[in-house]
Amino acid sequence: MKISRRAMLQLTALAPAMRPLFSQAPAPPAARSTVSLVRGEDRRAMATAALQAIDEQLRPALAAKKYVLIKPNCVANPNELSATHADTLHGILDYLEPRFKGPVVVGEASSSDTMQGYEQYGYNRLAAERRSQQVQLVDFNREANYKVVPLMNYDLHATPARLAARLFDPDAFVICAAILKSHNVLVATLSIKNMCMGSPLHSLAGQTPRWTDKRVAHNGVRQTNYNMFLVAQALKPSWGVALIDGYQGMEGDGPAGGTPVDSRIAIASTDFVAADRVGVEAMGIDPAWPGYLNYCGDFGIGQYDLTKIDVRGAKIADVQRKYQLHKDIERELQWMGPMQELPARIG
């Protein structure tokens, strides 16, 4: 078989990023997973109930950790719908209060000013109100501690990205506090996208030169899907539980400028891929469309096969709402098609 020079250059550039996939035996298929699905009218209580429904899976893991790290989706955006609600964090803390006596860190690396986002969304008040749980607000960008992971840039070159070190900390029980949202590149953003795009760091205001490794991870439609998969692969050993707040999801111009959908659900699972699969179903989205979730399922990062997911609580069919997707959805789905000279630059 004859390989073109261009194809050879692409394979050479991708080799460092793909090495983790081939340096060990292929990952075995994921086992059956359990996902709790709660429907209700109280956001805070629903978050607590979703975690309580899988309590027997969480307690042993919590007991082995020194602190809890809650990773919200805090985009520091005027649209409050785009960020994890403070009541969701209260609901998580309500679950933790009788079960975990160590400190709790709320940590994020927002694409803008994380501390400003904390203040805007009321997280500062949350920390003050939950002093007994030793709640601390942390900006990963200001901490500036990182682990380097090779990703793929827009030109298909392997490029290092600095990811927040706390998200790899073996002493932390990591809780992902995500939202149901449409997305302008990846179709939908739930728990895995929250973890993967919240981990790359950027420079602080006034620093020179200015840089952001979020642009390494988030570029062309094919590249971004593959990069989310690579970051998920790196982060997975540290994941504790995903809690997806679907009390009020976002449709249309997500992940920041969309409009509300009153789904009135909460989803929780120790398997982030399975949690996202249930979330995709609840949003009425074709599960074949989010490329990064299919990659994660295919390579054993979690269970994406709905027939192998045990749903506790509400039935998916009873809570399903058809979310309006981003206007660029046809371009987003080009990750599936044949390779062009350069994929569309969207998002």
C-alpha cells in the first residue's frame, strides 16, 4: 500500500499522542455500570438524592481519600445558566456532610477569571456557609501546578498541554458537578467534557506572554473530539463520581449562550461515560453523534452501551426531552465523515 507524504507526516505528528493507546494491551470492554436518575422539583435535594442512590459505591472510595475535590462547570459568563448552580454544590455537600469529615475543595480553571466566576455565581457565600466542612475555593490557573499531556493541535501536530495537577491527585475524591448543555463543537457537554476542558490551564491577566492551553485542546472538530478522549484517558484513574444537574439544561447556542430547558432531573454515576450516555438519552440526542463519548466507550474508559447500564430511579423514557442543538450541528458531525484537507474551524 502506498502512503502519501502528507499522510506519513500526520502519522508521525500523532505518534506521541497515540502512544498511550498502544503501549499496553487493548483495554477490556467496560463492565456493567449503574447510573442513578432522579426526577424532582428541588435542585439541591435532587443532587443529594442522586448520590444517595449509589451510596454503597461511594462510601468505600470516600473513606480512602484525604479530601474531596468538586469540579464545577464555571465559565465566568454573565449567563448563569451556563454554570453549575450553587444549589447543586450545596446538594453535594449535604450528601458529604454525614459521610466525610475531611476538607472539601471546589476547583476550576475557567477560560476567563475563575475567582470572578466564583463570586458571580455565589460560590463565595457557599464557602462561608459551609465552614464546618472546610470548604475552600481554588483557581487551578493561580495554583499553576500541572501535568503535561500530549494533545493534537489544529494542524495535527502533537502538542503539550498543561493540565491542572489537582485533577490527578490520588489523595482527592473527585466529584464532577456538570450540567446538561448543547455544545458548539462536541454536540453535547456533560461530565466528561466538564472535566476535560476544565483541566487545561492559561496565563493570568497581565502576564506576558499570554497563553492558553485550552486552545490546544479545543480547536478543529476532529481534533477536539480526539483531544477530549486523550484527556479523559489521562484523568480517568482519579475520577470519583459524576453528578450531572439537569434541573434546568441548556439548548441551542451552548455551552454559554443557549436557552433553558426544564428537564428537572439529576444523574449520578461512578462511571462518567455511563452518566453521559444517560444524559445524552435524556436530551434526545443520537448517541452516535458525540465523537469523544464514542471513543471513550470504544476504548474502555467507561460503559457507553445503554443495554449494559443499570438505571436506578426514573425511567429515561419518562424524562426525555428533545433538546434543540447548536446551529452548527451539521458541521459538528463532520468528525464522522471522510478527511478533508483541513476540517472546518468551528466553535
